Amino acid sequence: MMNRAIDRWDAFAERYMTAMTVIGVLWMVLGWASHARFIELPEWPLLTGMSAIVAGVVFNAAWWGFLYPRVQRRRKQRENLVSQPASTQVESTP
């Protein structure tokens, strides 16, 4: 169950990596700039000010601390499954 979810997320993230990176950088820069009052933006929850900084920190903590290591482990499992002969393939569940 978890492996399927990780595989789907990995496929989505791989397909839209550039767009997600650009959106993430823009979110970070706009959040910092609006919190420092370099630019004036309407007060949108999670997009401007301190709430944007906190949301970005929470997102990065979840991604780098929890999700990304699982995706990397699953990629290695898939690579090992592909490199093994068909008769010895056994899928392990964490």
C-alpha cells in the first residue's frame, strides 16, 4: 500500500520537477520579501508573511525528513527488482 503511494508520488514529482522547483522558490522568495516588507502583497494565508515562512518550513521538514528518504529507498528497491532475474524477485514491504 505504502509502496504504491510512494511510486505514484515519485512519478508525479519526476514529471513536474521543474515546475515544482520554480513554484517552491517563488513561494519562498515572496514569503520572505512580504515578511520583510520589501514588497506589499495582499494577506493571503500560507502565501505571504510569517505564515508562508512557517508553511515552507513545515513542507521542507516533511519532504526532506520523511518523504524523500522513503522515495529514495523505494527507488533503490525498484532498481534492485529490475536488476534481479525474474525467478528471484520478491517484493519486500517495510
